[in-house]
Amino acid sequence: MKYIYLKLLMAYSFFTIIGCAQPISNELHINFRNSQMCIYTDNENTYLSKDNSYLIFVNEVTESEPFKAIYSKDYVNTQFPIRLNQCLKVPVSNLEFNKIYEVNIETNKNFSQRFCLKRKNNETELHIINDARTQC
């Protein structure tokens, strides 16, 4: 009897761990046009906090320095950017070329994406960065 109980307990524990596991961060989508970064989640299963708010912040990714937000803004009673036509514009005027940045939206889930800005033929381009890369 103890053997069956132990097997059931192990099976329950396994499925609980698997069922509760989710990525720490979900992919955030970035659209870049007319020198503006526009972000959205493309995730219908997102809801806002009880105070109907969410936070957006951008930080430079460096190996040697601690986290420092370059841009941060709280949104309250504002439509959450799920689709491209609902995207939020994030200013890029204080970002530098050839540096890696990460943009985040925090609500019931965390959404993030690393990117860098490059200058090509007098145009600004946004490049999505793989988490493992340390250079633009």
C-alpha cells in the first residue's frame, strides 16, 4: 500500500511541476517605422493588475554594470498592447547605436525583447538580438 501511495505522490508532484512551469519571460514584438519603436505582445492571455496598470521599461544590456533603466513609464487605465494596431510607441531618441537594449512590459506576465539600433545608408534599423549575443 505504501508503494502505491508513494507512486501516486510522485506522479502528482511531477505533473504539478510541469503544469506550473512557464517561461520567465515571453517574447515581446517590436515594430520599427519612421524612427519609432512600437511594441506589442501578441498574447491574448494577458491581464492587468487590480489597479489596471502595467509598466514598460528599457535598459542597456551590459556585462559589467548593474541594471539601469534608460526609459520607464507606468500606464494606468490604458489599453494593453496586444496587437500591432494597439502598439505602444517607445521613444528611441536617448538610445545609442550599436548597443544592446532590452525592452520589457510587466503585468501578470513579463514580456521582453533584446534589440539594437544600427545606422545603415543614413537610415536607422532595429535588429532583434538573440539572448546569447553580447554584440550588436
